Amino acid sequence: MPDCLFCRIAAGAIPADIVHADDEFVAFRDISPRAPVHVLVIPRRHIPSPADLADVEADLAGRLLVTAARVAREAGLDAAGYRWVLNCGPDGGQTVPHLHLHVLGGRALGWPPG
Ligand code: 5GP
Ligand code: ZN
């Protein structure tokens, strides 16, 4: 296992509040939520950042979005709406170098981001 926080969460070696898990993806609540619902959807495979999606098969990226939409629906966010965020690299504000899609909802979210 890479020395990676989110790989360890996916493997169950570090506890997390998991809301969805399947063979390919795990979704868990952010430890420092920025909205009433704040879930991170990650591939079990160690893909460092959104930029690295350029080197993986498109189907994985598609399944990530399908999984995130199901997570949002199961959280009851469809009617009011929600936001997906993929931070990439230093300027994008990425702090954990394992691809993760933020699902944020449960309140009106400001735009544009700071
Ligand atoms: P980023 O800033 O890289 O887009 O997002 C990383 C997110 O991971 C942050 O929102 C941060 O709160 C969350 N995070 C960092 N460490 C942990 C942890 O140990 N457990 C959980 N559940 N979330 C974490
Ligand atoms: Zn990882």
C-alpha cells in the first residue's frame, strides 16, 4: 500500500465514516466538513490527482462521476442541488495527493470560489 492517507482509508487501516464502498470506489465524510453534507469519493486505485486522469481509461472517470451522483442522491441532495469539486495541485488547493471528488450540499454554496 502506498504511504497515502486515502489509500489507508480505502483499505480500512484508518477509520472513516464510510457512506459507500464497492470494488472500485469508497465514499466517506470529510473530517472537516465545509457544508452539512461533505463527502469525498475516491478510487481505491492510487491516482494522485485529477491531472493523472489524463493517463487512465475514460471509463474509470465516468464511473467516478456515476458513483458521486449516487452518493449525492442517497444523501438526499438531488432536489436542492449540490456541488462537485476536484481540486488539482497547489493552485487548485489540493492537500491530499490521492484523487478525491468532493460532494458538497445541504446549504446554498457561494460562487465563484475564492
Ligand atoms: P483537498 O484540499 O485535497 O481537495 O481535500 C482534502 C480533504 O480531505 C479536506 O477537505 C480534508 O478536510 C479532508 N481530510 C484530510 N484528512 C482527512 C482524514 O483523515 N479523514 C477524512 N475523512 N478527511 C480528511
Ligand atoms: Zn493513495
